[in-house]
Amino acid sequence: LPPFDPRDPLGLDDLLSPEEKAVRDTVRRWAADRILPHIAEWYERGELPGIRELARELGALGALGMQLKGHGCAGASAVQYGLVCLELEAADSGVRSLVSVQGSLAMYAIHRFGSDEQRERWLPGMAKGETIGCFGLTEPDHGSDPGGMRTYAKRDGGDWVLTGRKMWITNGSVAGVAVVWARTDEGIRGFLVPAGSPGFSAPEIRHKWSLRASVTSELVLDEVRLPADAVLPGASGLRGPLSCLNHARYGIVWGALGAARASFEAALDYACAREQFGRPIGGFQLTQAKLADMALELHKGILLAHHLGRRMDAGTLRPEQVSFGKLNNVREAIGICRTARTILGANGISLEYPVMRHATNLESVLTYEGTVEMHQLVLGKALTGVDAFR
Ligand code: TGC
Ligand code: FAD
């Protein structure tokens, strides 16, 4: 029998092809080199310095819009994309967020719903990380209920004129292009708003206690005049943005487990080294119970992510199944991080160790891309046939 590996107790590596392992290992090395040595300092400062350079490096790795085909995108599998999300979030959720929003939200929207001209104009530079994108759906008064959005676009001759506000928008202040969803006379439509458009600004939101190494912004649209071809021709109705969310939520199904894995491994190492009452705390039954339960949920989560990834690659993944994965894996991941924190005792609250940073990051991940409650209601509706949202 192969030996038991505490870092892969179920032997889940066997599920991966050599190519998938190569992608994973490349990104893991990049994160170890470029993110891990600095992340505690960046987190404390509440910044992601060098974000443009990091984006270009991620582009060179093929991580931006990596599942998309053509226009300079890597055309990778869903499982490869998932592995990249996991490795990036094992470093920090902020870096995974940068990649999720760029690839799964902004680029995906343009790739799926854009015209040929829009794809050619934006996607090659975005795949290289030369242009950063953001995705503006949430508003100050409409988060879980984006269908109630107030931002509106009205036609004026051949132009569109956009007015409104978006809130909590990842990458907003550094984006060269914002995908903005707005109400029109024809229902909800998506618009490509280049940075620098008169009337458009993206002030950064400060004083966050989560996702501190991530740029989060407000988008202000004050009669922003755009040409007729700024609208995404293929998207009409809430189905457009929600389709993009399926893709980003799928990445989070994997990503959250990266934060959990890093916290589990920190706790395991600590439990084996730290002594109290004359022996390693990992020798106490209560600590072992915690470690065993953490390992169960971490690796069950990875199995679930694999299953959903194979379904996505086969074209059979349903949105309800994405909700299943996002709800389960983020909720279990934050539980693992919180338990890891208890094993580290006082050190658990220090930025010297990654667990508190991961736990506080996951507070955002629990909320964005659909809160726990939204995914419970999606599943509740699928199970019972009754819509309990309103
Ligand atoms: P409802 O009436 O159910 O649906 C309206 C239309 O949309 C279709 N639809 C979907 N299509 C594709 N994928 C899905 N998952 C879909 N869910 C619904 C539906 O079939 C319908 O189409 P049609 O053609 O019949 O009109 O809509 P509702 O108003 O009842 O809302 C449903 C609900 C609550 C599930 C939805 O609004 C929702 O998911 N709310 C949560 C909002 C959310 O997740 N926001 C995320 C913003 S982006 C973000 O957080 C980025 S953070 C990223 C990072 O930094 O990593
Ligand atoms: P609300 O919708 O006000 O919800 C508050 C609480 O009420 C939640 O617990 C919710 O589950 C509950 N609730 C609401 N309705 C119901 C109901 N019917 N039944 C039961 N409970 C209910 N958005 C973007 O568009 N783009 C981004 O790039 C982006 N990045 C983000 C980055 C960060 C760091 C954060 C924190 C958020 C980001 N968001 C982004 C916004 C995010 O998607 C929203 O915060 C999320 O959808 C929830 O909306 P809300 O905060 O307005 O909460």
C-alpha cells in the first residue's frame, strides 16, 4: 500500500493528471515566491501593492480567464482552474479574488455576451493582465437582491447614459474596464465602461477587516455617456450576470479550501511542535479530534470540488450544484480556520501565522458571490419547488 500522507490522507492526488499537477505546482511555487513572503505586511497595511505587476505575472502564468478559449486565453479545464484558485487562496483570498473577478466575472461576461469587436478589444490585454477588469452588480441598497438595482441606462440618440452607484466592487479602483449592470427600458443589460470615462469614478473602500490585501471600491456613475456599442449584445435580464456568478462561485468552491488547507497545515505543524503539560499538544485527544474533523471536512470538500469540476468540464454542472459546493466548502473552510486558530492558542491571533488572516478573509467569502442564506434558499427551492426568497 502507498504510505499514509497526512497532507493527502485520501490520496486525492491520484485524481489528477500529470498536466493538472504541473499547473498546480507552478502556481503553488509562484505564490510561495511572490505572495507568501510579503502577505502579512500587505495585510497589516491593508494594501495589495504592485497589483498591476502581479496581474501581469498571473497573466504570464495563464491564470487570467484561463478556462476561456481564444483571444489569448489558455483554454484550460475547469479542474485546472479550480486547482489554481485553491493554490492562490492558500496564499491569500485577495489574490484569488483578483483572479476570480478578472477571469470568471469581467472576462467571462465579455467572452460570453460580448460582440466580436468587444472581445478583440478587451480580452487579449486582460488575459495578459495588462488591463484589469471589475464587475459591478452590487449596489448600496441591493446586494442579495440585484434584481432591484437602481443604476439605470437610458438611450440618448445613439448613445447610452448611465447613472447610479455600485458598492463593494473588487478591483474597482485599478480597473481599466468596468462591466456594469444597469436597468434599461429593455430590462437589465451589461455595459463596458472604460476607466477615465467622464462622470465615472471608483473611490477605494478603506477600513475593511477582511480581504485587506484586495482592492475594493465603490463605482460612481454620474451621467456617464457611452457609445451604442458599449452594451453587451448577448445579455438581457438578470440571467446575464447570474451566469457569470456561476463561474466565479465554482472557483470559490475550490479556492476556500486553499485557505482551509493552509490553516490546517499550520495547526498540524503547531500541534506537533508545541508542548504543554510536558508533551506535544497534538498528543492530547481533544486536539486530535479537532485535527481529524478538520481533515475530514477539508478532503471531503476537495472531493466535492473535483466532482463539480468534472461536471463543469462535461457541460453537466447545474447552478444548484454550484450553490451546493459554495455553501458547503466556504462554510466548512471557515470552520477549519477557526478551529486551527484555537489550536494555535494566542499565536492564533498573530499575523506571524496565517490562520486568523484566512479566517477573517473567509468572512467576506461567506458573504460575496451569494451569502450562505442565498445558497440555502437556492437549494431549498430546488429541493421543495417553493421559492422562499420573497
Ligand atoms: P430569479 O427570478 O430566480 O432569476 C432571474 C433570472 O435569472 C436566471 N437565473 C440564473 N441564471 C444563471 N445562473 C444562475 N445561477 C441563475 N439563477 C437565476 C433565472 O432563470 C431567471 O431567468 P429568466 O430568463 O427566466 O428571467 O431571480 P431572483 O430575483 O429571485 O434572484 C435569485 C437569487 C437571489 C438567487 C439571485 O439574485 C442571487 O444569486 N443573489 C445573490 C447575488 C450575488 O451573488 N451577488 C454577487 C455579486 S458579485 C460578487 O460578489 C463578486 S465577489 C468576487 C470576488 O472578489 O472573488
Ligand atoms: P444583504 O443582501 O443586505 O444581506 C444581509 C443579510 O440578510 C445576509 O445575511 C443575507 O443572507 C440576508 N438576507 C437577504 N435576503 C434574505 C432572504 N430573502 N432570506 C433570508 N436572508 C436574507 N459585488 C459585486 O457586484 N462585485 C464585486 O466585485 C464584489 N466584491 C466584493 C468584495 C468584498 C470584499 C465584499 C465583502 C463584497 C463584494 N461584493 C461584490 C458584494 C457582495 O456580493 C454582497 O455583499 C453580497 O451579495 C451580499 O449583499 P449585501 O452585502 O448587500 O447583504
